[in-house]
Amino acid sequence: MDQNTLLDFEKPIAELEAKLEDMRDLASKNNVDVSAAIKELEEKITQLKVSTFENLTRWQRVQLSRHADRPYTLDYIYQITDDFIELHGDRAFGDDKAMVGGFGNIGGKSFMLIGQQKGRNTKQRQMRNFGMANPEGYRKALRLMHLAEKFRKPVITFIDTPGAFPGIEAEERGQAEAIAKNLKEMFKLTVPVICIVIGEGASGGALGIAIGDSVMMLENTWYSVISPESCSSILWRSWDYKEQAAEALKLTAKDMKSFGLIDKIIPEPLGGAHTNPQEMFKIMKETILSEVAELEALDTLTLKNRRIEKFSNMGVFNE
């Protein structure tokens, strides 16, 4: 693990892994058999990981969803597709770098893949606007969905955003209208739509590409109308209560599944997606192929009606 990106609850695990590495180096250099000690330490590390990650608080899962080493949308796309052709622009204003999309082949089958993209360093984050799309980003996403519909290709969306860009220029160009139109049009799509929260799923910025036949979340992600920090700042006029806000918001994958707001939880490798990206890519690829096979067995009318009915049944009310 990179010591610079370790979260507090990851540090005890990292310390044991460092000891394990030292033990292996010592055995290799001195030709000493310490296999029993190595096996014992490996078991101890596994037990610590299991106990740690089974008992994470909601705020800790929020931290994991934002981990600097966590795979982003383009990481998944490039790793699970045999090829990928990125398409640009909304044909009205410009090309929003916070929203990416294009055609790619997964397991010999062609898909339209769309998602929010964050940056790894300062320059990339500025270019990608921290994964916060402008109206032209949502209009680009919708254009690509209609293109997929034209060529009868399933749509896959990857959700990872702290929210739609809230700047004045975004509002002037119709941010709310762009997101609202996406919601309306995604209900009417005649091809299978699979939506996956891979990191942060905040507010309308996430919902703008999250109306699907199958909506899933990775194990260590969150999905909510507001972030814990923003909720804390509204209720307590301070970010200091973000952990309490996270608990109150009930925003984890388990919470969303229990509320019936998502269909499935995709498991991550022990320790989080960032600890074993290749295994995560394998799980993602298998999940997508399995889901699309089930959805393509349905006719167009059934697909649309099921999608509308699913979202219409969400929520609880008392008369």
C-alpha cells in the first residue's frame, strides 16, 4: 500500500503487510525457512482485513469510495473492453471532459459505455472538473444513449461524482433542464440500461445517468441526495459533524439495497477495489455480461415497463 494514501483504518493492516514483506526478504537473502511464520502472519493479516472491513462505519465507506488509488470510469472501460472508441461533444455547446463515453466490446459484444471521470493529479482534476459535469456533459451522455438505441447496443453507465457542477455558468446553460431531460429520456430507452455506482453517487449529478433496468453499487460506495460534509454544513453550520451526517443519511450500498433503491451490490476484493484492481475489473466484467444476458431476454415493451414500474414503486408514504 502507498503510505501517502493510507486511510486511518488501513494503517494497522499496512504495518503487518510491511512486516510480512520484510520477513520474505530476510528469508530470501539468508536462505532461511520461515514458511510457518509467514503463513501465520498471512492468516493474521487476512483475519484483520475481514474484521476491519466487515465493521466499517458509513463514513469510513465514504472515505473508501474516494480513495486516491480507487479505479475510475476510464480504468474500468480500458480494462474490461477489448477496444474503446471515445465519442465527444453534445453537438450544441462543447465537449465536457467530466463525462466520457463511447463504444467498446466486452466479451465479443458491443456496448455503449458512459460515465463521470475524475482526475489523478491536479492538472487532470482541473481538466475533468473533479468529475462534476456541466449541462453539456449530460447532453453528451444522452446523445450517446440515443446513438446506442439507434444501433441496438446496451448502455452501461459508471457513476462517480460529488455532484453536477453548481457554477453560475452551468445554471445559465440549463443544468437542471439537462438532468431532468436525461431522467425522462432514460425511462424511454428501448435497449438494456445497466447503471453502476463505482465511487461517489451524489444528488442529481449521479441520478442524471442512473435510470436503468439494473442499478448496482460497488460494496464500498455511497449514493445520496447530499454528501455528508454538505449535510453537516447545513444542519450544524460546520463540516465537523460529517460522520454523524453519514450515519443519519444511510447512504451505503447495504442501506440502498435495504430501501429497494438499487438492485444489487457488487462485491469488492477484500480491502477495497484499490487493493486489487485486476480482480475488481474481472468481477465487473463478469457482472456486466451476466446482467445484460438476463435483460436482453426481455422484449422492448417489458423492458421499458419494468424500468418505469421499478422507479415508480420507490419510496414510502402514509395516507
